[in-house]
Amino acid sequence: MSEKLSCKDPVIGPGQCPPDGCPPPDRIECIAVDKIYDSCFQVDNREREFTVDFSGLEGGDVVNCQLTPGASIACTEISRVDVGGGFSAINLLITVPITVTNPNDATETQDVTFTFTKAVTLCAPEEAQIDCSESTVLSCVCVVSDAEEDEADITCNIQLCIVVKAILRVQLLVPSYGFCTPAPCVTLPGVCPPTPPAQCF
């Protein structure tokens, strides 16, 4: 294929601006977006005890634990107090769904949930919603503390990354070049072995 691809075509499209700068926009658009007024994160260590309906476990056994697949950490606003300057002291109830797995049978799982409260200070308008869905479980280790024939008590040490955002749907004025127009697709011949993809700078 003699024709080379170039990322420096004069057509305006997504990507970085050329060294001499982007051309001026030709219009101003009003778009509706979710604006993040403020956000914060914190690593939080929690210890919780659960009873699981697993058989064949003994004291000291390690039980696998993770954030429940397909679920997310959620938060419920308990109270919000204006502290001035646009900031609010917000009390949250954090709900964490986790799944524990029987170390003797990977197909045997049990979903458990625990909650705790957290206080944060954010720049948050009264109408802004508080979101924690990007929070995640960094690590989770459970150990059997007491075991009977058909159930066991486990103690879990859980490390969380709690991400809190104040989000509000707003209308923004933004400079624009108009609507995006797709370019024709280009098919390159196969290369064996494959080479790393080209990068645009």
C-alpha cells in the first residue's frame, strides 16, 4: 500500500491540536452535561465479621472475597449542612456489597453487605447529587474464626477506595466546530508479525 496514513490532515476532528494551534470555533453550542462540582477520594480500612453457610471449613482457613460482580459501592446522603463559601458538610451511609467464595468449592458463593458512615466536605450546590459509584474494593482477606459443620464465622479485613462526587445536570455553553462527521474506513493489509499501533502526536 503506497499511500501513507497521516494524523495531520487539515480536516477538523477529534485528537490533539497541531503545533500551530487549533482553528477558531465557528459557533457556540448549548449542551446538557453532568457537571462534577467537586470530588474527593480516601483509602478506608474496615474489619467486618460474617456468618457464611459453607461446610468443610476449619479455623484459620482463608476465604476468598471480592466486590460483588456487577454491583457497585453506593452511598446515601444522611444530612447536608452549609458551612459557607459554597461548601457543605455531608454525612453519607456507604453500602458495600461483597461476595465470599468457599475455598473448597469455587462454585459455592455467598453475597453479604455491610454499611458504615462517612463525613466529607464538598463544594456542592443544594441540587447536586452525591455519587460513590466509582468506589471499589482494593483488597479483601477473610479468615475463618469459628467453624461448625454447615456454617462458619469469618473475619474480613477490607481495604476500600471511596470516591465521592457532587454531580449536577447543567446546561453549558461550549465552543464548537459543529457535528462530528465520520471519515471513510481504511483497511490496511495484515502484517506478520503484527507491529505496535501507530501513535498520534
